[in-house]
Amino acid sequence: MNKIFFLIAFCLLHFLTYSQEVNYNNTNRDKGIFIEQKPGYYQNSILKDIRNVAEKKEPPKVNKRFKLNVESREFPNKKSLYKSYWHNAPVSQGNTGTCWCYSTTSFFESEIYRQTGQKVKLSEMYTVYWEYVAKARRFVRERGNSLFDEGSEANAVVRIWKEHGIVPYEAYTGLKEGQLHHNHEPMVKEMKTYLKYVKEANLWDEEQVVSTIKSILNYYIGEPPSKVKIDNKLITPQEYLKNILKLNMDDYIDVMSLMQQPYWEKVIYDVPDNWWKNTDYYNVPLNVFMQIIKNSIRKGYTLAIGGDVSEAGFETSLQIAIIPTFDIPTEYIDDDARQFRFSNNTTTDDHGMHLVGYTEINGVDWYLIKDSSSGSRNNDENAPEFGYYFFREDYVKLKMMTILVHKDMVQDIIKQHK
């Protein structure tokens, strides 16, 4: 009898415990929903400016996507909730694939302020111009076996500034008179068409090819200045970088975290946008990667970050990014989960942004992300949140692939493992 009673009691206790767990899990699980993607800032502002015509009244195409259901939920998507560090207001990259330059330029503007107290706005298109020239040179030297496209990486800005310096925004905007937004679509199409002809005709005269690419760039975005006027004195872009901005480009380190390469070594970040096959990325375990981010932003160092922004939990209507439980529970996000998604191409190298602030809620970090794309602008243009995202730390942990940060935030960690 005692055995039967004990068995019944055990089963009852197990049932109650299981019921509580099921109830808890059900109430804390994220749900998905199919959402119609309506026209936003890109269609209503950028394309309208490019076409220079009144907005069409035709009904927009309905495109349904499976996304996180955010109905009746609250998120920390107010800029005032975050401790942030000085940065220029977000600016749109327009109809271009130049997020890598916008985000990294913004990062260096913050670095200049952190180190010198100067508030400067620098030209993104100056860097973009010389990056296309560099791509054209490599295209010739590799006999067409080098990617020529709009994308690149944060450390491309470091490379270009070392060689060509940088200029203030007002010295080179890359915009024609009356133009509000950049539109590189026809420019890139013309350059690609020309380079296709070069390859097919086997015309590998490097200087001739570069000269033609420059002429196309000059037509669409203008010729960059060889000197700028600062305090009534003409100086070169290299002098501006060194003597005025006082920025040492050797002080910055790229960090990544992938199992496919050895940890604690400089390795290649093997993605198409790393078109020149740069091998200067310090590869560290995921827990170290996250610790660098947490420590840096708490000590007043912002970061340029890059990764994937195509997930169901990347919700532009509220400008938040989280990893839903129907993807993977937070506690299961580790080096293996991260590598698995990169290896099967569900994590891709989509977008570059600028991490400028943080808040901590119930022991979980949320990050304030300055952005140049259209998705962060589908709200009131006068709202403080216009041009920002709010990333929960699980999204960063699983989907952000690289960071660029000052060496002071990385060197001691690297030395410990050498």
C-alpha cells in the first residue's frame, strides 16, 4: 500500500511540476506572425527624391514575411532610456550599398570627439570614391577575379584614410545641386558594364581602366578635393587627418568570432565584402567577443559593428532586434550556434552600423545602434529615435559578426592569450 501511495504522490507531483513548466514556457515563448511589408522611408522619401515626381497613388505591392509578433508587447525602444556617447545625428545612405562607410565614418567621428573634443562631420563619399578606385585596380591585377560591387568592410575606411586622408563633409558631399539622397544605382551599373567589357576584351591597362572609372565617378558624385581650407589655410586630406583630427589609424583593431578559424590569431573574414581578402581580424571566442563589447561601451568607447539584419526578430516597426525563442532560446546561443548559422548562410554579412550606447534591464544589455539604412526611419522624422535601432544582447551575440574598436579595449585581452 505504501508503495502504491508513494507512486501516486510522485506522479501527481511530477504532473504539477510539468504543468507549471509548460505554462511558464508557453507564456514566455515568442510567437510569429505573417506581416505585410508596407512602403516605408525608402519608397516614400528616397525613391521619391530620386524620381523627382509626385508620389504615385497606385496600391503598393503586398509582401508578407514571417516576423516576430510584437503586438501588446513593450520594448526599450526609446533613446532616452540609454546612456549614449557623442555622435553626429543619423544620416541616410540613400539608395546605395555604402553602410560600411557611413557606420565607420560615424565611429571615427565619435573617436575624434572622445580623444580631442572636436565635433566634426566627415565626408562619406570621399572614402567611397577612393574605395571604388582601389576595387578597379585590384580587378585589373586579378584579371577580373575580384569583386567589384558596392559593399565593403569597416577596415576599408582605415585603409583608405591611411592612403588618401579624409576631408570634412562640406568639402565633398557627393551630391548634385538639389539632390537630397544619394543614388548610386546608375553609377554602379555603368562601372560594372565597363569592367565587364574590359574583361571580355582582355584590356588590362591598369591606368586606363582606373582613369575611366574615375571619369564615371566624377560625373556622378564629383571629383574629390586634393586640398581643403581649414582656418584659412589650404592643407591636404592627409594633413587634415594627422594634424587636425589627430587620429592614428593604427590604433584600431577588427575583432570577429567564428570557430572555422583558429582563436587568438589574426585571420581572414571570409565574406564577399572583404573583397581584398584582409587577414587582420582577431578571432576570439564568443564570450570574449561579447565581453569586449560590454566593457567598451561602459568605458565610453563606441564600436563599429557588422552582421546580419534579416531575421524574424529584426522588427523595423518598433526598431528592435531580438532572437525569438522559436529561433533559439537565449541560453543556447554559443559558439556552435553562431558558427552553424554562418556555415549554412542563414547568418550573412548584411549591414554595418555604429553602436553608441547601452542600457541594462533585469541584467540584460540592450544596445543603442545608430543606423544609415531606411529600416530605422519608418517613423516620425522628428522623433529622437529616427535613424536608430535597439538591439538586445542576444541578437548581437548570435548575429553580429565583427566589431572595430580602439586597441585599448582589446590589447590586454589578446596579450593574456598569446
